[in-house]
Amino acid sequence: MLFEGPRFPLILDRYTALAGRQQLPPYWAFAPWKARDYHRNQAEVAEDVDRYRQLGLPASIILIDSPWATNYNTYDFNPKQFDDAKQMIAHLHDEGYKMILWHTSWINQKTMRPGEQGFADKIPTDIPATNYAEAERNGYFLHRPDGSTYVNDWWKGSGSLIDFTNPAAKKWWQGQVGKAIAMGADGFKDDDAENNFLVDVRFASGEDQRLVRNRYAVDYNHAVAEALTERKGKDWVLFQRCGTSGSSGLPVFWSGDNDANFSTQNGLPTVVTAGLNAGMSGMSLWMSDLGGYNKRNRYDGDNVLFDRWTQYSALSPGMEVMSR
């Protein structure tokens, strides 16, 4: 079990009653999370699963970040990375973990060669993602004012964004997400969705892109939440990078790619400020990458930061170990 003790049933009953009145994630979302910048193979996932249990550390979630699919956002596990994804997920669940998967709302026309160690030949770079042609053929992407498909560069290559104002596009994309849920995903890390269309684009709804720009992340997050609710009821969680008015009811958020130092530019002090601002903005459930995501920016000789960040995360709504 994730939690034990004679008072646990009473605590769980009180939590369930509270969750019925407020938009809270399931209780397991509040135990520690374990993530890596990337898992090179199935053995590394198993290492996280088994090592935590061997050490007796409480943990409830394994987060598999990018890359994990045959191409970014195909929602099919990559057999070149995971020898037996079904067995891997079954072992993870048998050990009492839930699985969160990274994704974005981009589908690639061309993919940048992965810079992660060991991935150079595991993801094709010269052909579109396997689900790109279907989405383009049916008009599920954003479009230019002249009616052509909107294609732009992002940090995993060059591709197109799902148009969530198109009901058919949204339903199709939720079906894509549903493939991963059927495999055992218990939630998603909703990355990206900000500053994606700085030029003129056309939405199926006919709305001015200047009005939809901030709302795009909200529509994205809600589309994922609906897909999860349809297939899993209330037993799921989101991990959201960005949002605005309308996002506060979909926990949880994280503070972004912070530096592993005490800098007031992007280090631990800025995470404290971000958490306070999030709370005052109605986003009370959030967390940060414990220790700082950008470990390369760590100050030489600084052996205190991880301790302080651990203390801070222990008093935050969520605790997640993650760095690169």
C-alpha cells in the first residue's frame, strides 16, 4: 500500500468527502513522484520502480517524460525503447505506482534528431509521425488564413497544432490520447501550449487568434481531462505547464524548468514566488522539480540546495523528483 496505519481508512474517508465538494486529484497524487529527464530503456523504468520500494521510500507515481512514443505524440509506446511496454506497465502498477506520460498538442511533420543519450536511431526524423496525415487530411490542425495547414517549428521538430475549437479534431485527438490510457496511463504531463502561434492562424470557430492565444492551453488541458474522465472516472491527474482563467480546477501545475541553484533569476527563490502567485491566482495545487530541473546550472560546491528544496517540496502541495 502507498500509506499504512490504523488511521488510514478514516483519513481516506475524510479525503473522499472533501474531494466530492472540491476539485481535488485522487489521494495518490499527494504522495512523492519519481521522474527522470528521460528513460533510455525499460530497465531504467524498472530501476525507479524497484529501487524506491527496496529503500522503503513512499512514492505513488512514475512519470515517463519524453521521449516514450514511436514519434512525439503518436501515443504508441516505442518498441525500440521499451522491449515489452505491457509488462513494464503491469509491473509498475503491481508495485503500487501510477503512470504519468509526457505529451504536447503538436504532431510532427519532421522530427529533430533526439539529443538524449541513446536515442539517435530510435525515432524517425525524415518522415511524418504516423498520425499526421490523417489529422491533416481531415482538417484537424490550425490553419493559415489562406486555408493551408499551419506548420511551425517547436523544440522537438516541425509540426502542426491540434485545433481544439474543432469538435471533430478534439474528439479524434482524444481518441489518440485514449490509446495510451488503454495501455495503462493514469494521467498526463501537459507540456508546452504557450506562445505557439505568434503569426496569423485560423481557428475552426472563427475566433480571432489574439483572443484564443491564452485560452489555447486551457482548451488543451480540458480536452485531456475529458478523455481521462471518460475512461477513468475520477481516478487520474494532470501535470500542467501552463494555463490561465479556467485552468484552476484541473490540478496540478508545476513551476517550469528551474535552475538547480539559489539564483533569484530562475532558482529556488523564484519557485517560492511562483507558488505564492499561483495560490493567489486560484491555482492552489502545484509543485516544482525538486532540486531544480536544470542541474547543469548548479553552483560548484553547493551541497545545501537539494536539502532546502526537499524541505520546501515537503511543505508544498506536491513533491516530485526531476532533473536533467
